[in-house]
Amino acid sequence: KGYCVGQKVKARVIDKVGADWAGIPPRFTGKFFKNIIIKKMEIKKIKQLVKKDFKGSTLDVYDKDSLIYHLGIVYNLSPEEINLESIVTKISFTYNHEK
């Protein structure tokens, strides 16, 4: 999926994680969604992430190790394939209250 700064999208809550590698889509909770606007996108190595980078993240991703674990499950990657040197995109957003 691709996003760009300024783009308006609908954020949803994942109930069950999917697996991109197996073509299994995530399952979302009910009809909950929030309109958001992408404000900033940062490309970083996982080792460059600091505590504040995880603020507002999902409850199961709270530090570098949990991020590596989570991405490994979603993308079927081993610890040798995803590690502190791996590059990720951090997306920051604000809520869009327009109707």
C-alpha cells in the first residue's frame, strides 16, 4: 500500500492480523473507522527508533523487539530477515473532523 503526506484515509482497527505473504487479509473490528490525514512520513532503520516513536502505536508494538516480532508475523520474515538494520516507514497523522 502506498500513502503520501496530505492524503486523507480511513484508519481502522485490526481485530486479527493477516499475512501478506499468504494472501490472508486482516480482519477489522466492526464498523469502527476514523478519518485521518497523513501529516509526516519518516524512513528509519529500526535501530534508530526511540521510545517516543512508539507513542500512539498499537498495544502489541511498544518497542523495537515487539516491532520486529510483529513485522515478522505479518510478512513471514525470520529474525535474520528483519532486524535492527531493517528499514521501516513511520507514518504520523491527525484526525480529520470534516464530514
